[in-house]
Amino acid sequence: MVRLLAPKRFTMSLPASVGRIPIASNSDGIPVQPTPIEAKATAQPSGSDAAVDDIDRSFHAALARLTGGISPAALALAFADWQLHLLASPGKQASLAERAIQNGFDLVDAMVPRHAADPRARPACH
């Protein structure tokens, strides 16, 4: 026969060094003044703060349109990851360099004027 024990109840008491914090109440009709920190936190933003918030909001909206809603930090990390992988692949670097040189030669070849009567002339586009 298996006996199940009731779970123990844990209670947490405050250390003696922590005093009780009185809770402000308006039930006595006494006006409660907020502390300077509370007053600053609940204050309405000034005109310059609202303008700064508007500028930030419009900048973030334009940045979201530019990045397609993807975080700029995520894009930067992805680009850095791609760069590090390319840095560690000398074969891929050589292949890309060869392709860039070939594309450069093709561009120069396309810019050279050709005479239509020359049968050895290659077309500019292939």
C-alpha cells in the first residue's frame, strides 16, 4: 500500500530589518501627494519630448520599410556571419574572383565597337 503525503506548505517571512511599508490610502480623506519620482514618471511629456518621440517613431517606421520588417541588428548579424564564412573559404574566394574578372572582360568586350562586315566579330551579348 502506497501512502501519499500532503505537500508541505512553505511560508516566507520578511527579515526583521525590513519594516512594514505603510500603504497610502485615501479612505481617510487625506490627500496623498506623490513622491517626486512618482510625479516625474506620471508627468505628461513636454513638447520637445513629444517631438523627439515622433522623430524616433517615424525613423523606426522608415527603417522597418527599408528592411522589410526585419530587425537591423539581425540583418547585421546575418551579414557578419556570411562574411566570416567567406573569409574561411579560400576556394570560394578564388571562384568569386575568377567570376568577377571574367565579368569585367565581358563588359570591356561588350563596349568595344564591332563592324558588322567583320565575320569574326562576336556578338556583344551571348
